[in-house]
Amino acid sequence: MKNVVALPHIGSATHETRHAMSRNAAENLIGALDGTLTNNIVNPDVLKR
């Protein structure tokens, strides 16, 4: 349709979603540094070394 502009990333532009994303990133960083990372791991074999 010529009168529609689709913006797929606009769904994450709420305060609540951005806060959750920031918290998740911080928790993942802490988990990676102390060896307790269990969520959002793309390649878990790397952590076994």
C-alpha cells in the first residue's frame, strides 16, 4: 500500500521495553564475568573452555 510506512523496530521504543533491554544486557554482562551466564547464549560451547 502506498500510504503505509512499516517500521519494524518501533515496537521496542517504550520506556518499559528499553529498561528491560538494558537490565538484560547488564545481567548478561555480570553473568559472563562471574561464570553464571545461562540466558541468551548464542554459542554455549565457548563458555565451556
